[in-house]
Amino acid sequence: MTTRYLSQTDKALPIPEPPVFDTSAQQRDHDKHMLAAAVRLFGHLGFDDGISGHLSIRDPSHTDRFWVNPFGVAFSRVQLDDLICVDAEGSIVHGEHPVNPSAYAIHSQVLHQRPDAQAAIHCHSANSRAFGALNVPLEPLDQESAAFHENHAIFDDYAGPTTEPSQGEAMARALATNRAVLLRFHGLITVGASIEEAAYWFISFERCAGQQLAARAAGPIHPMTPEQAASAHTGFGDPRLAWFNFRVLLQQTAAKDATFQAD
């Protein structure tokens, strides 16, 4: 593994680049550790809802397979050995736990239709569910929400609980090339080039949804101009910043809560 940093003479933030691994086995080990940590963090943040919610990362050797948290294990309890690997047909090729049918239906289709995405997340988080009821996109009300300016979509073709790949395929089509799709009546999906990036986009979208619900309740909103939103998007929409923000959030959570395991 090597870690590279931006030149100290650059005006950009001195954010470390994601690690580069020499073998697929090393990449897989890293990804699984980050996936387990992200699942536990989502439990810590209250994004779990009983059996609902799943986070996945594409296997680096078998790109038609993905690792995902198992059905019936609470987010906050998920450990590395609990993760399961699922193939394109929905069969478990590694792991002892069952797979959530919804996880297979959604993640298999999203990762198939988005070869650039290595990770996908879907949860029924409270703010996203409430904001989805408005059936409107996030407005660029601040720098953080500008990260999703012209980079998210709304899916409103609800057909009941997602158990069929055809439903996941429809969600993936709605996602298109965006980093997030808000599922009306259902929750939120985000993707990224790493589990860290996808997880941070989910966390940020959820926070922005809560902020915009509050702003709309308080009175008329006044979004950024398109030029301001595009400028803010350049910085706050940087995938590498999302990756680094997630790593910082893991540190902060571990420092505040001794029971939280960051890796």
C-alpha cells in the first residue's frame, strides 16, 4: 500500500489520496474492513431500521460479485466475519448469513449498471424519507447541499417492497450517472468509487435533507444562483473530499464513543 499527498505548494487542501494496493487480496481486505466500519457507523447514526438497509462494495477480483452486510444482524453489531459475498444470481459465495432479498435486488442492478461505482448504499433514514415525501430535489441552499447540485435524481415509481431485480433495475436507471437517487416513499441510494465515498454522500445527503426540511418549515427558501451552486459543487462535490471526510468522521465517532470500533 502507498499513500500519496497533494503537494504542499498546491492551493488545494492537503488531502491524502486513497491508498493503492498491490494485490486484489489486499484491496479486498481493506474494503471489507471499511464496509464493516461503515455499517457500524450507520448504526451509530441511527440509519438502521430493523431488517432494512444495506451497504455493499464490489469484489475487486470478481466484479459481478459484491460484499454486503447480512440479513438480520443489527448494524451496530456487524463485524468483519459477518459480511457475505453475493454473486450475480443472488447466491452466497462467502459467508454464513442469509442475504436480504432487497439487498440483492438493488445492489446487483445498481453495480451492474454503474461500472464506475464500486460501492452502493441504501437505507430508510428518517430525513430522506421525510424529504422524499415532498417529491422535490435538494436545493443548493448551502455549500454541502451544492455537492448534489445536478448530481442527484428522484425515483417515484414505487411498486411496493423491493424484492425483484426488475425493481432494482428501475432504480438504477433513475440513478443514471448521479451520485444519489432519492426514492419516493422508500429512502435513499448513494454510490461512490469507494465505500468511504458512498457512505459520506449518504451521510451528507441525509443531513442536507434535514436542514432543508427545517428551512422550508421556517419560511421561503433562497437557493444559490446556478453560478454559485456550480462553484460550490466544484469543492464540496469532490469525491476525494468525501472519501477523506468519512475517514475523519470515523475518527470523531471513535473519540466520542469508546464502544464504537472504527476498524
